[in-house]
Amino acid sequence: MADWMGKEFWIDGLKLIASKSVILIIIVLATGLALKLRKTAIRRLFVLTRLGSKQRDTLESLLLSFTKYVLFIVAALMCLSNIGVQVGPIIAGAGVLGLAVGFGAQTLVKDFITGFFIIFEDQFSVGDYVTINNGQINGTVMSVGLRATKIRTWAQHVVVIQNSEIRVSQNYNRERMRAIVNVSIPFDTDPSVIEQAVQAISVRLIETMPHLFLTDPDGVPVEPPKLYGLAEMENNQLGAKYTVTCLVKDEYYWTAGRELRKALVQELRSRDVAIA
């Protein structure tokens, strides 16, 4: 009883509590400082990269979140160790639990890894029009997450696809696109007539709609509408098929194709050329 009530006992207890408290405060302060430093370091790191703003913001957010949890876990283990808790069994138990979860969530882990590389490699971003898995899904990207990607189709349906299921993707929003328009003309039509019609269309569209076309630094269209050639003439009951192409800005891909088809119909009709 004397040992419990003795002055030295309380003094030693207070010293122990004080020392433990000081160490805990140091751990908390060091963790707070590390959180601020890691935020500055990550942001400066991405400033040096050539990633786009969407990629940079997404990856920066992911790294900030990941490093925050890592620092919190390390700080918690240090605090527990400081107050006398054996952290070895906790770490071992967490490792076994993580291994069990990993075996049971292989698809989820695969989704995360695939999602990370989709974002890092900038395969597609929010707002891009894409075709997934050879035409199985076509639409505009609504969101790109680590687990799944959301795509809104032309019919306004929202399709959610797991990232690990995305094998082939075609992106229609990467600076340049080639508009390709096919038109079938009777076999007895002189090919030079078709060539003259396409040349007239090219001049008119460049004058009236110059914003559609991909241009060089001097503002000259890189590839104005031109007759690619006779694409097909065998086993075609409708006639000879000609192909007209031009390089356009990605945001005007669909508009350019529509305007090119309309101009072809009008020009060929004005020259009394029948269209199959």
C-alpha cells in the first residue's frame, strides 16, 4: 500500500506519462508536417511533368489520398508502440488479412491497376467520344475512375464498364481526325467529272467553313477535301464507289463528315450525276 501511495511512485508515473505525451505530440506534429511537405512535393513533381491538366489533377488526387493513409497508419503504429502496445502481431495480422482480401478481390485489384494506367497514359478523358472493344460500346466518356468508366451513349444511356474489361479503345478526340466519305456513282460516269466536283467542293468548304479543317501554323489546311480515288468497282450493284477524305479538327469530326456529304450531293446533282 505504501508503494502505491508513495511520493516517488507518483513522481515516476508522472514522468513516464510526460515523456510518453511528449513523444506522442512529436509524432502528431511530425505527421502533420509530413502531410504538408508531401502535398507540396507531389504538386511540384507534377508541375515538372508534361501531363495534361486532367491527368495531372487525377493522379495528384490519387497520390495525395494514398500517401495520407500511409502516413496515418505509420503514425498510429508509432503511437501504439510508444504506449507499450506490441505492433508486431498487428502488422502480421494485417498482412495475413491483406493477403486474404487480395485473393478474394483479384478482379478489383485488376480494375484499379488498369484504371491507373488509363488515366496515366491518357487513353481517354472526360468528354471524349470513344468506341470500346471494337464497337461494343460507343459514346461520350462521363467519368474515368480507378474501378470503372462511365460512358453515355448517343441514346443517352449510361454504360458502366469495369476498367479490366476495356481491351481496345478508339478515341475520336485527339487533335486530328480524317473524315472519310464514300459515294457510289454509276459506272458510265466519267471519273474526271467526279474529280472536278470534289475540287469545287474543297474550294467552297475551305472558304465558307475554314474552322472545320486541321491547319498548319500558317493557317493553310493540312489536307483539304480531296478525291482519294476509286475505292471499289467490283461486286457492287450500286456502281463505282469513290472515297473523299480530309483532315479535320477532332471536335468537328462529325460536322465535317455531314457537311462533306451534303456538299457532295448538291454538287453532283448540279452536274447531273446520279448518286446510287
